[in-house]
Amino acid sequence: MDRYHPPVKDMMFALREVVGKKDLESNPGFEDFDREFLETVYDSASEIASEIIAPTNKDGDRIGVSIKDGEVTVPKGYAEAFDAYIDGGWPTLSCNPEYGGQGMPASISMPVNEMVMAANFSWAHLVLLTNSAIRAVDAHASEELKDLYLEKLISGKFTGTMNLTEPQAGSDLSVMNTVAVPNGDCYKITGQKIFITWGEHSLSENIIHLVLARLPDAPDGVKGISLFLVPKIKLNEDRTLGERNTLKAVSVEHKLGIHGCATCVMSFEEAEGFLIGEPNQGLACMFTMMNDARIGVACESVAIAERAYQQAVNYAKDRIQGKTQSSESRVAIINHPDVRRMLLTMKSLIEIMRVMVYENTFECDLAESQPEHIKRADLLTPITKAWCSELCQDITSIALQIHGGMGYVEETGAAQHFRDARITTIYEGTTGIQANDLIGRKFIGDNGSEMNDLLNEIETEIEGSDIDIEMKTELNQAIHRAKNVSSFILENFQKDPNLPGSSSYNFVMMMGYLVGGWIAARNITAAKKGLRESDDSEFYNAKIISSSYYIEQFLPLVSSFGSSIMHGSESMMSMPDEQF
Amino acid sequence: MDRYHPPVKDMMFALREVVGKKDLESNPGFEDFDREFLETVYDSASEIASEIIAPTNKDGDRIGVSIKDGEVTVPKGYAEAFDAYIDGGWPTLSCNPEYGGQGMPASISMPVNEMVMAANFSWAHLVLLTNSAIRAVDAHASEELKDLYLEKLISGKFTGTMNLTEPQAGSDLSVMNTVAVPNGDCYKITGQKIFITWGEHSLSENIIHLVLARLPDAPDGVKGISLFLVPKIKLNEDRTLGERNTLKAVSVEHKLGIHGCATCVMSFEEAEGFLIGEPNQGLACMFTMMNDARIGVACESVAIAERAYQQAVNYAKDRIQGKTQSSESRVAIINHPDVRRMLLTMKSLIEIMRVMVYENTFECDLAESQPEHIKRADLLTPITKAWCSELCQDITSIALQIHGGMGYVEETGAAQHFRDARITTIYEGTTGIQANDLIGRKFIGDNGSEMNDLLNEIETEIEGSDIDIEMKTELNQAIHRAKNVSSFILENFQKDPNLPGSSSYNFVMMMGYLVGGWIAARNITAAKKGLRESDDSEFYNAKIISSSYYIEQFLPLVSSFGSSIMHGSESMMSMPDEQF
């Protein structure tokens, strides 16, 4: 019941749909990735994900991690999975070739990330956060620091962490108070950080902490934050491991989910650290990774949703219960229309979410060489993160629901995905933060220009898509609604300063469902092309059905989110505090 | 942070809004319940709920129940809370006066149920399932059995359980195979039952199990099921406790939530039992309680939602984070518009849900003496159960979200409500079962007649309600949409036999949001009356705001659920099994 099979065919379909449409060869970095090569890569990743990593998932949840005297103990199988993963060279896929990476575009490595996260979500945080640390070091650290640390991080000998949050400084980093005092060519870092994923463990030789802290003369607020590299074990001159740095994990959190992931409270006491980038530019350094990390969470959302979906499908095909109108004998519950509705809801949403993640990642890849793609990548990111993570809640909840009473029993495993998923709308910026980022910085801050371009592009693509006329009409109505809502916000946010904040959630969800409709139309078009050009008609017909189902069942929500926005902020802001 | 204050004022508003509008005094059984008396009752219940029961909630979750050699251990404080509750006479409120009950209408006791469930949801299952058992015995057992057991059950000396489910027989009871063999004036019951809430414990002197089983000559399927009363400890001739019956709890489930509730696997080995009602009429006996139990789960949903809401409000008022457009200094997060949106969403939905529960219960009360109310009560029940329990998922999830990263840490307490709530869409009939009951038995089976009456009544009441013209227009559009959808289903279910099953979920949710809109309009009308007639303008103004917010934000969903239904069942049913 608890097996996981990466949906390589679906991943390939999604990737080709996204990358292919933009004339693949013209995109620097994509020339070498033909279908056959990618299939080989993904099949190989699929094997390690399903055979080696996935079997560690259940014990990871059931037994979880624990801490004693600053040492973190991890569940059985974690070390073997980690060794197999780094021995296979998987962490290096999209890293810098100068330091041992393979230099693939991020969109090419995204399916591998999805597999790893679906296989064991808790475990996967270790390799994926290390990847974020690698990007930060690669983009901002001095040549000397890169030379000392990057190769070890990329190879997986060292792992990395991100130390942002403090108890009083969650979404609001301006009041952070960890300090960094200059001391020769390094700094002494002192402070406490919370929610540090894999802040301590012994799976790798060393842990490289990236820590936000304040210099003594730093300005107040977010403009006075700098970024430091703080190794768990200091390096000797000859690069061998030296003495232990003065930092430690003081506890691990007891969480709703991701029990197999060490979420640490870290204490730094004059720990030796090295400045990354310019003084007081720490937040900017972090922000270069923000798009990545946020799309990463969207990809996680697809991954957990897919894992939960697979378990629900297996259960629905096995569990015999009740009869249907057309059968005299008892049937597997997949034959009950409402169970089918739940399965198709999951399948349809997951397929759309996956394309959205790849699309956004592809725009980031393009942006590296073609700056005109930066705005598009930036606009899509909060939509992708918020929408995919919110839907992930619904999907993992539906998967549990399909199991009935058994879903509520922990041994079944459905509850784990539901609990694990719950973090995705919270970390790397809550849904509220994404919503504010979209409506404030990306939409109003841009005077609606990039949004307008996106909506026009969607309109043009729908016009040229190979879908039936009723669907075109529904999609055009949805686009029209989104345009009206956009104009309404741009026209009214100055008179009604609470309008953006009060409608931000509805706005990001509306845009998510609309972009989903665009993707559904593209999927249908690509699937019809596939039907004509290949003999895999079952697969392509299924894609047409699941994407059509999206347009029928979920596109209508564009209109209801839009209606909600058009009511303005009055009711919301007029409730006095004491009446809550 | 983990305190609970029953919202007595909101409960009174909801109850008066429901009961008052139908000319209170003309309803048999309601003559004695004036405002002052009810306030005294509820304030007194409020004290025991908040002071004695609520403090046991967190340990109930953290420590939970355990079993060893068939004995169940419960968390500290459970016994004291139970004793205080029965000593206060609270279980007797709506029970039969012939056996020591106080004979109040169920709608009068519903606010007390809500308080108890919000105070400690796991613990409350014990007293509320006992209440269900009492109703079954009272309605169907022989005078002799009633005489032996009812007074003890009502007084709380004995507690009761419902034994329906077996591993192979969940939602489909037809394949149940526990057997009952006649043996003199009693029966020998043999079989295994699962998911038996409070199947074992030592809080009461005795446990009375109501067990569904088959007689040796019983017909196949649900027409061959009989109901038996099976005491844990047999009674001597003089009614004192005698020897232990041959039944035991063999394990307790390890569940996602309600850790403080003993969900047992029960084993019966030729246990002595007594027939309740006629042979082979067991399911009918159970069904007389079904409305009750389902509305009970809806009430639970209100209760957990309210508890989660109160915790979120407290957190939002305490947690300082970030600035707003209008403030220079850092503010409590309740000042951020998106946090306010979440709080108002919770408040607004909970208030509507509460009225829906009372409305449905009141129709059941009326149905006892006025049979013309039976159809209305039956029509509302699946809507109330499905809609309230589904919204409870959203509300407890939002409450967790408001806590940000802290919400994901178990110690905060928000996660408990989220986990506890997850059972409500599953037990006493899943949302899918409710949806099928509504569209099949209650709507199509009735040829839409009672639904039509309800929609017309809503239309008339909206016309006469004291709300502004835009709201009337929106509500009328929603009614119009519901009427169209209803006609569409009635016209097409014969040509498209999968239409009811495939649209049942959308139908029950659409009806939930529409009935919610009706209630919102009634709340506004009642609040405006309250504004004119009393000086509590803050309270009534807040009611107007929260109900208006419902109409603005959630009524648009009637249209989108309707659109989804009008697309028919084709996409859904055409997906081949192997493509899932």
C-alpha cells in the first residue's frame, strides 16, 4: 500500500509541454536534453526514489528524529539512502560545473526533486536545503569561500542549512537580533535561531550554516542584516576537518508532521563565521534564492499530493464496499461515482500543478540569460507557491477521506501525507505573504503591466488552442473576469488602502485557478497532438479527460474569487477588534 | 492560550433566531424556556465546560488513552470531569422524564452539547454517545429492558456505545457478520467490531453496548440485521452488578486525532445480549438515531471550529509582527488585513453553521409532534452534517495558519484541533454518504418536492428580510441557480444514471452555501431588530458585519458549485480505471 512509483511519463509530458512550446533549441542550456536522454535520467532517478528512499518514509514518520546532548538520531535507512543518493551524483544535477556540478537547467532537475520529495519528504529536506545553500554561496560568496566549501557541498560531503527565523522574528525579519562581531578576518556570531531544518545530524561530515545576523554598526530593520557562513566543524589550513565551532542544536521541535526531519533550535555562542556578500546586504542575498525556494515548496506540494494520490488509488482499487447501480455484486470503491470524483479531482489538479511548477522554473532558467523573463518568473512565483501548496492541503485531505475510517488510523499512512503537507502553506513565506507579494510588489508595484502581458498571452494562446468552443468561451470569460478584477484593484487601491491586503488571498487564488485553466487548455492541445503523432492513445485520452475536468470543475472558481474581491474591504475592516 | 469561553451570547442569538421565528409558545415543549431561564442554564454549563472539562483537553491529546490486558487507562482529570458532569445532571437534559430525564427539547440542549465538545472533544464522545444509546433504548427496547437500564444510563452511572462497523463492513453494513444465537430469553453474541468509541474504560460502573448482529435464520443484507443490548457486566436479579460478560476490548486505535478518546476493537465471544425491537429491524432502529447522530457531528464541527477560532483570536491579538500601512510601530497581527480576513472567515462561517445546526435540531423537535416537519428535518440533515464538517476542516486549518510556523509545532495546540476535526467528515456517514443521501433519497426520491418547498420558503423569507437590495439580488440569483440545478438533475438523472453520484458532492455543498445565505439574511434581519430594541449595538453591529461578509465572500460559491454540476458526468465517468 505504501509504495511509490514516480510518474515519469506524466513528468515528461509536463516538461515537454512547457519547454517544447518555446522552441527548445533556442534556449541556452537546453540543447543537450533530448527525450531519450531525459527518460534515461528520470528512470534512473525513479529507481533510487522508489527502491531506496521511499521505504524509509514510514519509519521516518513513526519513529521520527530525536535529540540527546546535542546529537540528533535519525531513523533507520536514512544514512543508506543519503549515501546512495550522493554516490549516484544526484545532488549535483543543476549545480555549477566549476565545482563538480552538472550544470543542468533547474527545470530539467525538477522532476528528480519531485521524486525525492515524494519518496520521503522529511529526508528530502536535507538534500534540497543543501541545494539552496549551494546557490547562495555560489551567487554571493567570495572566491575563497567558494573554493573552500562549494565542492564539498555539491558532492554531498557537507550539507547546508538556512538560519533566518528567531522567536520574535518570523515573517518579519526586521527585528532579528543575532549579532556578528568582527574578529580578524572572520566574525563571532551569537544568537538563537529557530525552525532550522536539519540543523544537526551526522549524515554528512560537516554542516554549513548560512546565518542572518547584524553587524555592530548595522542600521535598524532589514537594511542592517548580513549573511554569514558558519561551519559546524571549522576547517584546518589544509582543508581537513578541525575543531568544533561554538554552535549547537539545543532541541528539536515536536511537530504535526515531517517527524523524520530534524527541525532544530540552534544556539550560536561566538561561533566563527564568514561574511557572504556585502555587509548589510544579507536579505538581498537571501532573496536571490527566494524564487527557487518558493517554487521548491510548490514542487514539494506536487510531490506529497502525488504520493497521497497513489496511495488513495491503490486503496480505491482494493477496497470492496457496496454495490453500484450497474453491478449486482459488491465492487471496489473506485466504481462509486463520488470516489471517482475524488480521484479525478486529485489527478486533474496534480497534473496542472506540476506543469505550473515546471513553467515557473523554466521562466527562471530563461531569466538567467534573457532578462525579459525575470518579471514573468517573479510574477508567477507567488501564484505557484500559494496555489500549489493550498491545493496540496485539499488533495492530501481527499486522499485520507477516500480511506474512510481507516484514513484516520495512523497505520494506514494516509494521515502522514495530510500532516506532512500542512507545512507547505507556512514555510518559505505563508500563503498570506505570497498573496501580499503578488498583489503589492508584483502587481500594483508594476502598475499591472506584467500581469496584463500574462493575461494577454493567455488570451492569445487560448484562441489558438485545440479545445472545443464551449471551453474557449468559459476560459475567455475567466480571463475577462480576471482583467476586470485587476482594473478594479488598480483603480481603487488608492481610495481604499485596505483593498490590496483584504483581497490578496482571493487574488492569488483567482490567478492560480486561471493560470490552471490556461495550462489545462495547453495540456489538451498537446495531448491532441500526441494522439495524432503517437499510438499511446490511452495516455493522451486520459490527459484530455483530466484537463477537461479541470476546466469544468475548477475554472468556475475564478468567477467566485473575483466576485468576492469586487465587494471591497469594507465588511472586513469594519469589525472592531474586541468583537473577534 | 488554551482557554475556552463558551460563546453563550452567540448561542442565545442563534437559538432565538431559529426558535423565535416560528412563534415559540405554539411549539409543544418550548413553553417553559424563556430567555432568563436559558441564560441561567447556559451560564452554569459554561462554567463546568470552561473550568472543569476544558483544562483536561491538552493532556487528553498529549498523553492519550492506552490499553493493557483489556483495561483502558485515561488521562488525568477525566474521571473528575465525568463525575462533575453527571453530578450536575447535565446528561439528563433532553432525556425521558419517566427515567429521570428533564425532557427538554433537543434544540435547547444543543448549546450545552457544543460547550462540552469544544471543552474536550475526545472526552465528550463518552457522554454524547451514551445519549445516542439512550435514545435507541428509549425508542425501541422493551419496557423490561428500559426499566433495567434507562435510569442508570440517563444518570450516567452506566455509559453506552454503538457497535456497527466491522473490518469488511464500513459504510456498507450489508456484509456484517457478527452473529446472535438465541439462548433462552437472551442471545449469545459472537463477532468483532471496530471503531467502537469508548468501548472500554472505568469511568462508569458499567458499559452498555448496543450491537448490530445477525440471527441464524436472518435474510442476507441489511434486512437481516438485528439490534442487541450487551452489557459489559451482567446484572443480577436484584439489579446489582453481577459477573463480567464475555466481551472485551482487544486494542485501541492509534489515530490522527482524538487521542484522548478510546476507539476500541471489541471482541464478543458468546456474550449475553438482549434483543432491542423486532428481529431483523436493527438497521431501522439505528436509523431513528441517525438524524440525531449526524446533527451531533455537525454540532461537534461547530464546537471544534469555535475552540480553534478562540485560540487563533488570542494568538492574533498577542503576536507582534510587522507593520501596517497605517502604523509606524510594530503591531499585533490581527491588524494585518489578511489575518483579519482569516479571523472574519472563521467567525462568519461558525455563526452560520451554529444556526444551521440549531435550525435542523429544531425541525427534529417539531417533527416529534408535527409530522409535517419530518421531511424538512430529513432534508436538512445531510446538508448540515456534510457542510458543517467540511467547513470545520477549513476553519481549523485557518486557525493553524494564523499561528504561522508555531501552528505546526504541537505544543501550540492549534494542530490538535486540526487533527481532531479531521474525523468529522468521516464518521456517522462520510461526506460522500451524506451527499448521496441528499441527492438520492431526499431529493430525487422525493421528486424534488421538499427541496422545492425549502427553496420557495427561502425565496419568500429573503423577500421579507431586512437586508439591502444588492444582497437581495445576490441571494435571489443564488436561489435561481439552485432551482436551475435542481431541475437539471431531475430532468437528466434517468438518461444519465451517473449524474446523481457524480454531482452529489457539488450538490450538497451548493445547498450548504445557499442555506448559509438564507441564514445570513435572517441573522442580519434579527440583528437589525436587536439594534432597534436593545442597547447592545456593538454585538448586533458585529452580527450584521459577519453575516454580510458571508454573503459577499461565500455566497458566490453557490454559482460555481452549480456550474460544475451543469457539466454533467461525462468527463468523470469516461476515465478508465487503469489511467488512475
